[in-house]
Amino acid sequence: MAFARSILDGSPDFVTVLDLDGRVRSLGRKAMERLSQDVANRIVGRSWADTWPKAHRAAVKQAVAHARAGTGHRFSCICPDRVGADTSWDITVDPVRDADGTITHILVISRDVSEQERMRREVNAARAQVAEVLESTTDCVIVVDRDSRVTYMNPHARTFVGRTSALKVGEVFWDAYPEYLTTDLKRRFEPVHARGEAVKFEMFAQRADIWLEIHAFPNGSDGMSIFFRDVTEARRAREEIVHLAHHDPLTGLLNRTSFNKVLEEALERGGEEVAVLLLDLDLFKEVNDTMGHPVGDALLRAVARRLRETVGDGSRMARLGGDEFAVVHIGDVGSASAFAGRMTACLRPPFEIDGNVIHLGASVGLARVADGRRSTDELFKAADIALYRAKADGGGTVRLFEDGMLERIRVRQFMKQELGGALEREELHLAYQPLLDLRSGTVRAVEALLRWDHPTKGSVSPAEFIPLAEETGLIVPIGDWVLQTACRQATEWPEDVSVAVNVSAVQFRCNSLPLKVAAALARSGLAPARLELEITESVLLHESEHNMRILHALKGLGVRIALDDFGTGFSSLSYLRLFPFDKLKLDRCFVSDIGRSSQSEAIIRAAGEMGRALSMVTTAEGVETADQLAWLKANGWSQAQGYFVGRPSRLPFDLAYRKGGQTELPSGSDARGRSRRRRRS
């Protein structure tokens, strides 16, 4: 008995001994502790079934009956403990036999499994949550065992594999997709099997014709959980971003950064003659301005296609911006020059863009290096200088860089710097050229022309320094000075003499131009009707709404507006229709052909008749002979300007003639032959 008691008291479980009638005979120590001594005393001797809640008594009696019959029985239940808390029990009821096998007692072992049940519920809840996530995720999920047999597929995976195979749960994955069982794919999954590491990679699924992103994780059964998704669009987007980072978005050619890299690699290889060719389109700006940017963009794409066909290897060609293209050429100077010639030649046939037939040309600057001493920047600079020379020579040409070109560029830069201080150093002055009224034979107007007297270079041609002023923006302060000076000096002349001032395209783009004109008139006291602003057609090629607003604002001040260099622009008749100009000035290129070209004479007659019909003063520039003057007068032109009428001088004309009552200039005054075309401010 002492041995039996030690077993009862030593067990960690709730031990109860019953007699064959099911009455409690004794309780183990754990049972006594769990029930308390009073409760234990009341239980001993009672039917074990009666100690249970009514809901469990049938199960208890059945277990006792099984044990009495000689078979063990096990059941589970939930029963409140002495403080009312629900406790989960795992109960076994077994017969106890003596030496001859006779059943003498019934042994009940009750184990508190509440903690295990709680953990089981949590695990089941977690599994349910994971299952819910796997079922609802947009990723495809497949779980395989160690033999690659599919043990689970979520709905997205079933849909995906259903498009390309009949794979089902329980089947070997590779049997459905044998072509994917490659050495490379095995290698990618190796870390999962060999080291229990997760892997991530992308692969192309041939059957579905898509890219997949795959995540594979080891699971506890030496199997693998595979998550995969379609990343075709994302991959294309990434590739597009990478492409855009290295290519021009408009033409698809290399951009400047990538081109520099190609050039650097060519220079680093050595042993080859490397040349850089810079190509700039002639007349592209006019196309862009007159036909609009969409046409301009389409034209650039068409140019890029032709150049790519000519170059052959698009990896060596770039669009640097605007209408400038660049090519890396490998070969000697002869082949580089011939190659540049082919590039310009391929652009000569007309382009047809949106119903417009467009003729283009191209200029090319070429710089080369045979010994690797020149850097990328140096080659670019040299090619750019050669390109500038090609453009200056009239366009449509190829120029190879020569050291003398750099010196001319340095001179140009020097002149830019000098021009910056010319106004402060009072090196600028105005010269005035008379405009002869052909009806009265008197001078009724003069044109203000800007002159620069450099302290060391002497008189600098306006054709040289005015483009520099426009490039640097200095034309704005210089133009303001010209306007103010001309208005102030004109107040010293007879009141029936007006002054004409040229307005640059750069000045015209400023919204403040009308205010500046109003301020110059107010400060000088000059009557607005005595001020004439000459605007070339090139000024009017940009931003028509802005142009109309500025023109009407100027006209509202009472000044007169002249359309200068008529016949050389692109929108002459259009602007004559849109805006009431006061004067039309015919370009000198037509006047020089009087007496030599019947076509030019017909154009001059037509322009004069049109000007008169629109109530405009008509002025012919470049009059250099008496015959030209007589022809213009006979054909009804209003005014004549040129060396035959009078050269520019600091005084607008000899005031003595006016004071003495003389109404005509001396015959043949300053007729010194044909003048060169000048740039005016």
C-alpha cells in the first residue's frame, strides 16, 4: 500500500482510484491539492460520476463501464475548477488487475491540458489567418515538399498555372514544367535546400511570355514555399527609366552624358584616331518658329532617323539638345571628312512633315585626335569652334578644326568683354543717315545707327558687334541708351524732322519696351509722332500674341512703326494684314537690281503699290545711284535711303542747307558706289 500511495502522490497528474462500482476510493496528492481537503473528503466514497457536472456524467459513466469490462477509455472535456475557471481535461480510465488478471479497481488519470489547448487554438488561429492571407494575396503561392510535390496552391496560383498547364495539388511541379528544370534554375533554388536560406530572383516564363519575380522560403518539412508575381510591366517601366537616363526622349539617340561616356571609352582604348563631329541644322529655328514646335519635334525625329541610317551604329550618335547632333567617328581625317559629307548629304532631300515640305541643310564641325592627348572637353570645344566656323561660312558645309580658329574665338570673346564696358567708357555714339522725301526733295527723317570706336581696334563694324550684343544680352542696355540719346538729340533739330530707331528682337521680347519708349519721350520732350521704331520681320517670328500686344502698346504712345527689311522674312504679308504699320522699308537687295533685273523691278513696283494701298510710307534702302533714285521716284516711292542720298554721320544732315532755305541735297552727294550691308541697332 505504501508503494501504491507513493505512486498516487508522486504523479504530476490528477489521479483517482475507483472501485468497480465507480465510487471514489482514494485521490492522489495533486488531486487533493487541486480540490482542497474538504472537497476531497466529501468525494471519497461517492460515485465518481456524481462529482461531475450533469453535462459530462453520461461520458463518465460510459468510461467507467468500459474499464469495468476490461478496456481502457479516453475522453476530453471542459470542466470548471473550484474557483469557477474553465479547465480543459484529458482523461484516461483504465482497469487495474491483480496477479491472476482479475479486475480489482479502476484508475483515472486526469491531465490539465488548458495551456496546450490555448496554444493549439492560437496556432489554429494563426494558421487560419495565414491561410486567409495566402488565399487573398495577389501573389501566387505554391508550397512543395522535399520531392517537389505540390502540397498547396492559393487561388491566384491555381489561376496562373491553369493558363499554361494542368498542374494540381499532389502532383510534382517539374512534371508540369519540365523545360524550366534547368541547371541555372536549380542553382537559384540551391540555397533554400542546402542552407535553409530565402532567395529572390527574376525569370522569364516562356509559356506565359512574362517576367516573374520569385521569392522562395524553406519550410519545416524540407520543402519550399514559393511566392511569385507578374513583373513584366514593372520591368518594362524600369527599363524605360534606365533608357531615358541614357537617351534623348525625343529621338531615342544617346544623350550628352552617355555620349561623353562613349567618347571617353574610345579615347581610353587608344591606338585609334578618334574624331568628334558636331552637326547643327541650318534653318531649323525658322521652321520651329513659323510652323510650330510639334512640327519641329517631328522634323527632329525624321532627321535622327536619316542620320541613324547613315551612321549605321546608333550607339555612337547623340542628340545634345535643340537641333545639335554629335557622332564619334573612328578613322583618319580623310574618312572622318567623307563621313561628315555623307551626313550633310543625307539631309538635303526635303522632309515631308504633316503635309509640309521642308528643306533643310546642315553644318558640321569636326575635331580629331590621333595620340589621345586631347580630353573629352577639349575635343568638344574644338568641334564646337569648327561648327561655329561652318555656320559663319554660310552653312551647309563641313569644317575641320584648325588652331587658327581658336584664336578667332579668343578675339570674339575679347570683343564681348570689351563691349560690356563700351557704354560706360563712352566709346559708343550715334550716326544718322538721312531719308530723302522723293516728292519734296527734302530730308524729313533720319535713321539712328550705332557706332563703336574701340580705343585700340578703331571703328568696329556693326555687323560684328551687334550680334555679340544680342548674344550677351547687352543689346538691352545699349538699346535703351540708343533710344534715349536719339530722342534727346532729335529735340535739337527742326520740328518736321523725325528720327528712326531700330529695335532688336531681344529688346522686343521684353514686356517693358513700351514703358521704356514712353520714358525716353517724356525725358527728352520729343513729340511721339517724331519717333519711328523700325522692326525687322525676324523680330516678329516669335510669339505672335506677345508681338501684337507690344506693337499695339507702342502704337498707343503715338509713335510710328516701320516694317524694316521687307521682303526677306517669312511672314511679311501676314503681319501687314494683322497690324497697321506706318511704313514699309524695302530691303536693299531688291534696289541693287534696278536696271538689271526685270523680276526685281516687278517686285519693287508691287511692294510700292501695296504700301500705297495700305496708306503706308514706302522707303527703299540701299540707293546708291542717280538712276536708282530716279526709277524709285518715277514709280511712286515715298522715300529713299542710301549712300547716294547721304552717308551716316554724327549730324543727321547739313543744317546749313535747311537754314539757307535750300530744299534739295546737292546732286550726287556721297555717291561712292555700292555699300556693304550693315547691321543696325
